[in-house]
Amino acid sequence: MSKPRLIAFYLPQFYPTKENDEWWRPGFTEWTNVGNAKPLFPGHYQPRVPADLGYYDLRIPEVREKQAELAREAGIEGFCYWHYWFAGTRLLDRVFREVVESGKPNFPFCLCWANHSWYKKVWDPSKGKDKLLIKQTYPGEDDYVAHFKAMLPAFKDSRYMKVNGKLIFGVFSSDIPDKKLFINTWNRLAKENGLQGFYFFARICVEKEKKALLDAGFDAVFIETAQTLNIQTYEFSRFFWKVVRKFTTIPKVNTYKHYTKLFHKQYDFNEKVIPCVMPNFDHSPRSKHRGVIIVGSTPQKWKEFLISVFKRIQHRPNEENIVLIKSWNEWGEGNYLEPDLKFGKDYIIATKNALEGE
């Protein structure tokens, strides 16, 4: 029986950047959407207000130290920082750069490449048609080499998380056209630099994507259950939603009970699939009525869900017994473990209690 390794996705979108000033408005951060959120129906929990850390600025080292302290309290092994690379251009990279360069906080980490194009309508449905902000492209091997070299200081950091000696690295989108070239190039470069290689994992939306990714050389996949809820709701009532969306602003609402049932139904709990679990989810701060909203989550339900997942993977080897938590601080998705004014630290306490079997 092995203990799960909890890794929480970490969003670095909490400080102003030149690009966001130009694309949105001066001073824009994730908090802009969070603070503007409004309830869309009776009992809808919005806006969500941070408690212990307040509306923080991630440029402040003390904030990052406090986040690590809270994560340790929850029993989380490390953060998986979202990483943005667009053919040589790095966005939202200041926080992670400073974590690597300063050596603080002394808390384990890994990376997941958010390799998708950015569009304006995704976060602001009032803008009409999608407006491309920056396109994700794949120029080829030279770019993969440049990407690896840019991240090499992080890969050599003693805090970087591993599976059986291999560096954990995630990929958000499976759209990489030459997956084998990317994987082989990075594994080769890792060994040339005294590293053992990579433990690559990738996100999928549906089960049928798994085989192609594993055949391409990924070590594991995780399923995006919130996206599945979105697809399932839409496909189940395609005509209904087409008509309703034309005349109303009714959001897509699911219960936390339904989410957990769907999770256990759709997850293939073999060792090539990493469970990715959510304490809560509400995309409406970013996408208003177009987003998926899960209602009815509580710390107790979160704890019970974690325990049920842990039981199904207790046979796995300890090194590979990873559970991804989505997320540590995705406030714009209502998807976080950090304390808020409604629940305080209860989700953090529930996470620790589930891990310890209490």
C-alpha cells in the first residue's frame, strides 16, 4: 500500500505583465476577473474572496513562501507550475524564474507546458468572435532545443520533482504535430546534461486519445474531467443548448456529486493514467454564462472523494502514485485550495486528513 504523491497545479497569473496590459487593460491580473464575478442564479457562490493571503501579488516573495507553507500543511508534495512557451517567447515567467534563481521557497516543483494558443473570447464572451492574442506554433527541433536550454536551470534544481529519477514534465495540449521528435529530443538533451530523462505526462479530454499519446512516448496521461462535463452536457442536449444559448444566458451547471460519479465512471485506473481531481470548479468569472459551473462542493465531500480515489490507486508503486490536484490557485475557475472567506482553511485540512486516512 503506497501513499499518494499530491501535486497541485499552480497558476502564475497574479501580477501585471506588459502583454496583459496591452490585451486587456493596465494592471490586469487574474484578480480582475475574480473580483468582477457576479452570481448568475440564486445560491450561486460568487464572488469568491481570498482569506489568509488576500488579493496577493506573486512578485512578493513572502506570498510565495506562505503558499508553500499552506501547501505543506495540506500534505501536498509540490507545485506543478503552468509554463508558457511560444516558439521562443516566454509569458508569465517572472514568478517561476524568481523561484529558481532565488532558491525560495524551498518547496518541490515541476512544470506543465500550457501549449495552447490564447484567444480573447475565452475569458471575455462580450468580445464576440474569438480574437487571437498569441498563437502556439511548433517550428521544429531547433525550437525544442532552445526550449530545453531555457529551462535547464530549473531541470538541474534539486527541488525539481522526479519519478524514478526522471524529471516530471506535463503537456496540456496533445496537438504537438511531432510528439516523438519532441520527446526524443528532450530525453537526449537531458542525458547529455547529466540528467536521466523525463517522465512525460499529457492531458486528454476523452479516453480514446490515450493510446496515441502513450504510443508516441508519453509515460502517462490525465483526463480533464471538467472539460468532459462540458462536452457531455453539450452532446447530451445539443439541440436544446443551441436554442437556449440563442435566447438566454443559462450557464451549464452540474453538481459535485455528479462530477465525482463521472470521475469514477470514466477513469481507467491503470498505472498509465494519473488521477486529476478538483475540489471545486466555476469558470464563470472568466466566461460568464458560457462556462461550466459545479455546485455543492464542501470540504467534507472533497475529503470523501479523495479517500475514494486513494483507495483505487493504493496498489501502485510509490514513485508513480501521483495524484494531480487541479488546482492550488485557479481562482478564475473557482478551482483552488487556498483559503477563502467562506471555508477558510477547511479544504486544506480536509486534504491532509484524507491523506492521513482520518
